[in-house]
Amino acid sequence: MRGLACLALLVIGCGNDDGKGPPVVDAGLGGSGGDADTSPPKVAFVTSTEYTAVFSSAGEADGLCLTRASEAGLPGSFRAWLSDATSSPSTRFTRPDGNYVRPGGTVIAHGWAGLTATALKVSLDYDELNEETLMGFDAWTGTNADGTPSGQDCTNWTGKGQVTYGDLREQDARWTKMPNAGQCSGFKHLYCFEQ
């Protein structure tokens, strides 16, 4: 029995939090989301490509996420963490109990509850190829930390007005909503979540 306990401690100590190599084993202690580790994980990433703030709808941004995932060999359906005049992650996303993970397996959050109610476990700055983003640290969101629309979405993604955006390097609510709204010019990434 003592040998099994030692083996368990060795397994829990494996991996690292840089998103590469073996995934970090997270027992789910101290986080929200209940038995998050018992359901299959859902992959989340930031796009390696940056885009302008002109989308016909959040659905168009979903298509961009699906293209990035498909080209990286990630199976499943993906949606963009983006709100428009008629929808938001709170209405478009499934709400899994299982972990959200980077493409390399590192746990980002314990289910929908962990994603929307607490700080992320690690930043969401790895792209669909499991590469760390080293330039361009902003993502279009138009979305509050709880997944609801912020009301600042470049005038329904027409590239006008102001926007809520997130910083890929942050783990608190700033990952999706910086304290001050930004301008709708330039290029930013998209966050993509498996459904």
C-alpha cells in the first residue's frame, strides 16, 4: 500500500505548467466545478493569427476558430469567445464539467464554472499548435468574465466605436476584459473553445 501511495505522489509531480511535455496532473482540489476531472477535457487556445474587428457575426469568428483548429489537427467543434448583438459565450457555449486545457494538456480551468467564476489556473496564451504567443497579447472579446456581453463590441463588429478586449497573459478577469475599453483599429487574436 505504501508503494502505491509513493507511486501516486510521483505521478502527481510529473509534467510542468509551460504547456509542453506531459500534462500537469491536477486533482481538482480547491477549485470550482466539482468533479471536473471525470469528464473529457475540452481544448482551448488563442489563435496564432490576428484579425481586424470586422466580423459579420460571432458565427463568422466561430468559423475562424474551426479553421485554425482543423489546420492544427484538433478534432471537434470550436467557438470563439466573442459576443455580438444577439449572442455571447453565455448563450452559445456548452457548459462542460470537465477541464478546459491547452492543446498540450495543461489545465486552464475546471469546467464552465471555473472558467467564468474564478481566476484561470494558467494564462490562455498558447495557440492551436501549442506554441506560446510571444507577440500581440490582445484578444477581441466584447465579453465579461462571466461570458455575458459587455456591450462594447466595435458596434456589432463593424470596426467602429470601442471594444472590450482581453490580455492573453492575464489569469484574472483581465484575460477577457481589461479595465478600460480599447479602440477597434488594428489586429487582435481570438480565444477559441472546444464545445
